[in-house]
Amino acid sequence: AQKITQTQPGMFVQEKEAVTLDCTYDTSDPSYGLFWYKQPSSGEMIFLIYQGSYDQQNATEGRYSLNFQKARKSANLVISASQLGDSAMYFCAMSRSNDYKLSFGAGTTVTVRA
Amino acid sequence: NAGVTQTPKFQVLKTGQSMTLQCAQDMNHNSMYWYRQDPGMGLRLIYYSASEGTTDKGEVPNGYNVSRLNKREFSLRLESAAPSQTSVYFCASNTGPNTGELFFGEGSRLTVL
């Protein structure tokens, strides 16, 4: 069974600073996908970024980048230049090839301070 | 821009009552999913439908049933609600396994008294 671990229940970050959210995963499948989602207080799930296990480069989407270290089985999310609107819960998730299940970590709450 | 629509948004039930959560997507996706979200546990898969006409159990299927009515619609039924089913429920869809992001509905908050 695949397992996603997010060890940071909550984090505080100063506005305009960068923050790194940790995510480790456990799978023996060589082909898999890694996702990050944002859930603001309004409750909706917002897709942020995707990394495939065979992708050579780390994924980036605007202020979001994914620090993918395959040997360490980690997929940390880096948010640069934090904004007040980044305050939310962030979930790491993984899917395996030909597997319909997207498994989620427990989430990390980020609070951005002005 | 409807995407994934789920109803109702909020529901309060008494123990033993039944209800159905409805979900519809207009993106022509093959696969649909029901997740529940509980504090400290992330999202857990209840049931999924890989394609029209098929349904399969996820991680926490007990106490639930599903119906894939057609390609657009996937409903979740609680036959006899229990307080342990108090949760936020999310419907989601995508084109298939490991094909990229899941598109989520806005969530349905269910309270069972």
C-alpha cells in the first residue's frame, strides 16, 4: 500500500518569504505521479503542481516548485514570495500507474503573517 | 464553467436516516471518485468508478453505496447514517489513472447526530 507522510501539521511564514512543505512517500512502483493541492478556508481543493516519477526536471508553476528527490522518496513543495492568500491547508498526494486511487497525506496548514 | 457539481452542500441527519449525495461532471471524464475528509487524516477514498458501468471500493467503503448513473453522474448513498460518517465529502473526476490532476467538487458537509 502506498503511504504519504506530511510531518508538519502547521507552519508560520512571514509575508514575502519562502516556505518549504515536506512530503515523503512510499511505493515500490517505478511509475507514479505526485501532486500538491491547496485547500483554503473556503474548502475547495485547488490543484497546484504535478511531478511524474520519470520527469527529469523539477516541476514549477509560477511561485510553486516541487523539489523532487527520487532516491529519498520526497516531493517537497516550495512556495516562494509568500502572500497572505497562501494561508491554507496543503496536501501532498500520489497516484501509481494504472491505479485509480490518489492517496493523500494528512496535510500541512500554512499561515502567512503580514 | 461548472466542472464538478455536488449537492447538497450541507446536510444534517439523525442516526439511522438515509441520504444520497449527488455528483455530476461536465468535462467528459471517464473516472469519478468519492472522498471523505476528516481532520488530521487528509482525504480518503470511499469508492470510485473507473468508467461508466463500473464501481470499486476504495479505502473506506463500509457504510456506503454508490451508483454510476451515466458518464456524467456518480452518487454516494448512506443507507443508515452513523455519527462516524460526519465528514466533508468530495466528489472528483479525471480522464483515467495517473493522467494528471483530479478535478474536485466544492464539497458537502454532512453532520450525523
